Amino acid sequence: MSLPPGFLDELRSRVSMAQVAGRKLIWDMRKSQQGKGDMWAPCPFHQEKTASFHVDDRKGYYYCFGCHAKGDAISFVRETENVGFMEAVEILAAEAGMPMPARDPQAAAKADRRTQLSEVAEQAVQFFRLNLKTAAAAEARAYLVRRGLSEQAQARWEIGFAPDGWQHLWDHLRGKGVAEDLILDAGLAKPSRKEGGRPYDVFRNRIMFPIRDARGRAIAFGGRAMDPEDGAKYLNSPETELFDKSRVLFNHARARETAGKSSPLIVAEGYMDVIALSEAGFAGAVAPLGTAVTEPQLELLWRISPEPVFALDGDRAGLQAGQRVVDLALPLITAGKSMRFCILPEKQDPDDVIRAGGAEAMVALLDQAKPMVELLWQRETAGKVFDSPERKAALGKALRQAVAKITDPTIKQHYGQEIKTRLDALFGYGPSKGRSGPAGPWRKRGQEGPTQTTRSSALVTADREDLLQESVILATLCAHPGLIAEFESDLLDHRFGTEAFARMAARLASMMPDPDAPEISLEGTSCAQTLEAILSERHVTISPSLRPGCDPEVARMTVAEGFAKLAARTGWQREMEDAIEDFASVADEDLTWRLGQAAEAREAAGRISQTDTTEYDIADNGARISRDERNALDNLLNGISFAKGRSNGG
């Protein structure tokens, strides 16, 4: 459904952010100023004891200074209640007494059709439930009892039975007046291939598990064959208007209500695993539907929990399944979007673990869940011998190629550091093999510390350049607050050179200033002194981005170029520092590759700097002068004659 212009603005103006958040939070009244709409509470999105979650009721926004979660009332409802955007809008509109806009006729017809199909699926749920109680389902009931499912558990999961035969469900639904096209389109029957033949049931002689969507509506079924000779042990409904198995999770609706609150989000292999986990107290359990996990399913999982735990069989197939998930997830992970892997004992599923050792045994395994990097490392190293430079270089290359898939720069940096640490340990490049301790390799040569040459080296002077660049960036953003939203991620991801700069960057990122304001005010904060000190620097005051009437595009380019320079220099410095350290112990193919990467990063930084000098000349006093302005002034002066008694040109 599309919303008319102005609807969301009107909704936000009618809804109190503090009231919406107050349903989930306990305000810290010592820190809050209710009269000003300035409210503080412990964050609902991460574990903490102090109140770092801030709500500005007048502006209608929230921000957490701990985990950096931020948004408005709509996003708060989405995140805390695990609902979609339109569902959150409907919830808030109902609270505000605002009627939802009329639906588009075509969209309404499609939604009505989906509702009809879901109602047919609900009738099928009841049909299968009734058939589980018949004599024909005796073997199915015995199987469920052997799996530890009581009648109460069977009722909770609405487990049923599809009798053996070609048209049992078809005849039942047709007898209830359900149209043929609805039965077919709901995926419950298929047309006959025989001329004049009647449609036949999709599910026959199977234990039936209803599949429901995130809102709890029946949309499909999964059936377990009772005949061991059946070609498909488990069979899902075919794809329909309601059901796309790549975008659905079994037990989604129940899991999103509990996962992250009282239970971890566990991703199991199949229906029975989910049911066994839930019955043992792990209510936040879900499963993909008979296929490898897909990207849409990962996004669904992350909407429920920032770090779902995949329960994998301990055999080769289970580990390979986990590694496929890692490959899928690497380009998508960010801070707050990751996963862990619980490796089960070989030939055991969650039900086996719980039967043998109770819920405590499952808890113990979940507590030992491994991070993604562990599976990545295990895939490239397990069972392999690295007894030659070529094999070592091949390992480094494979790991770098995997890390290169990561798009989040901060996550990529941490993965790179973790891989480097593991490689050092595996190849014996640690202190015991010749690498020095904190004093550095020069101490072994009799030096007492860095020489004057070292102090003036590029690695050291780059720090000063970084601080100069950072001060221009911060001052520019204060003078042009409309740019803060665009560069928010850079402010949070970049490691500023001083604690004062880091605090100021975090403060700017947390603010939601008026884009039309001429500048931002930091009065009453510790950042005010930092800004005052920055503005007293000569190189800052002469920056084009801080001149009166500066074009916002010039300011934007200044900040973008500044962050680009910092990123290029940071990559170069980090690789050079690592290379210098490694030269003290070993030189191999991996080191050669890293030096090449360092050179490329250095060249990138140089290209950026070169671009800068083509636009400005440097005066004798160190100030930057626009080359265009200087040329214009020179042309003007050259055109003026100072001869006595003559006018210019005359």
C-alpha cells in the first residue's frame, strides 16, 4: 500500500515518542527532564545497566549512545515488536486515531485474494487435525509419541494427518463449497494429467505441519511421509501467491515474540528440530523450509535477532551447510548483523541432545557457539598441512579473498586483524620465533628508542596530517549541519586521533540538527571547548568550506575528500607497520603481497593529495590560495598601467 503525501508527517506529529517508548522502557527520572521532553532509560536493544538510551520527545527521535540505535516512533515499534513498516504504521495510526488511507483497488483485490487462499489453508489445517484422530492415522500417532510429542504438544503445533488417497481433501473442501480455483491456487491439489481426470491431493499419507507467516496466517504445509518407500521424506507445498519458501521461516511468528528477550534465536534444520527445541524451553527456534538458507531469510532472522545461532550437525554435511551460510552472509554483515554456530555432536540433532541430556545439555552447546570467523578459518585449514611458502601463501590468499567480500569497512578491518593473528600463530611468527615484544625490533639492535629520523618518518608525521584533516572535517560539519546525516557512518566508523575528537564525532552523529540551520550549537557540552580550539587553528580558518557563504557542495566535497584521505592513509600506515614488524621475523609471499597492497593504498592517498594541489597554490605563509582566484587577480593587475598622466588603455 502506498501512503499519500504528508500522511507520515501527520502521524509523527500526533504520536508522542516518549509515550510509545514508555510502554517498553523504565525511565531514569534522575537523568530525565520530563517537562522538556528529554527522557533517558536503559536501552531496549542491548544489555546495559546505565541509561544511555535518549528520547527527544519534541523532535520525535531516539538515540542510544551505547549501541547507536536511532530512529523515530515507527522504527521503534518495528524493532521492539518485530513487525514490518506498514504494520508499525497501522499500530501507531490506530493509537493516534488516524484512519489508514483507502487501498488501491488492484492492491485491495490482490490482498482479498490472499485472504481467501489463507482461509482455505485454515480449513485444510482443521481437516488434517481431525484425520490425525482416525484409525487410519494410528501409525502416525505412534510415530509422534516415539518422538516425545504429547497430545497437548501436537495440539500446540496443530499437527495433522493427510490420509492415503487421491481426493480426500479435495472432496472435503468442495463439499464445503470452496471453489476449485482456490483449492488449486492454495497449493492443496494439482490438476490431473489424464483427460477428464479430477484434480488430486498434493499431500497423501503424511504427517502434516502447518506453515504460518510472520502474522500467524496459514500459508502452506510441510508433510512427512509415513511410507519409507516414498521418494520424498519431507514435502512442502508448491509455490503460490501466499508461499515463497525462500522468504519464509517455520515458526516465525512465535519466535519473533520471544527471541532476544527470554530465548536465543536458534536456526535448526527442520520442523521436528524446531518443535523439540520449543517444547524444551527454547521458544525462539526457526527453520528454513528444506532448502539452503537464502538472503531474504537472513534478513528475516536479523530483524528478529542481531546474532542468530545456527544449530549444525557435527558431520561433514552440517559443517558444509554452515560454511555456505558464511559465504552468503559475509557481504551482508555489519555491526549488529552477525551470527554464531552451535556444532552438535556427530549424528545428533537437537532432539537427540535434549533427550540424552535435557535442556541443560543444549544450553551448554549454545554457550560454546562459534563466531563466523571460526568456520571460515576451519574451512581453509582443517586437515591441511602448510609446510611450504607456496601453501602458506595460498592460505593467505584464500582467506583474503573471503574477507574481501565484506562490505562494511569496520567489520572488514576486524576480520583482517583476526585472520592475521591466526596466521601468525599458525606459522609460528609470534615473539618466540624472533618477533620482538612491545619495545619493538630495534631494541634487539641496541637502540634505546626511535631516532630523530624515525620521529620525522611518514608513519609519524601522518598522525599530524590526520589530526589536521579531522579538525577540518569536524569544523565543516558544525558549519554545515545538513551534511551530518550523509556522513554519519564515517563519523562513527573512523578512529579519530584524539579522545576529544572522537567524543565530538559521536556527539555530531547522535544529533539530528535542522538541515536549514546555518550552523550547529554545542553550547553546554564538553565539545564546545573542542570546537573552539579547532576554530583557532589557522589551517581550519582558511579552509574554503568555512568561508562565509560557502556553497554546500564545496563543503560536502571537503568532508568527502577528507574522509577519503584518512581512509587511504590509514590503510597504508597499517600495512606498513605490520610489514616493518614482520621483517624482523620472516619475509614470504604473503608479506610481499601486503607490501604491494600498502603501495597501492599509498598511491591512492597521493592521488587524492595531487588532486588537491591542482586546485590550490600554497602561499609563503602556508595558506592555500585558490588558483582560479589568483590567476584572475594576476590578469587584473597586469591590465593596470601605473604610468604617470596616462589612463589605462588610453
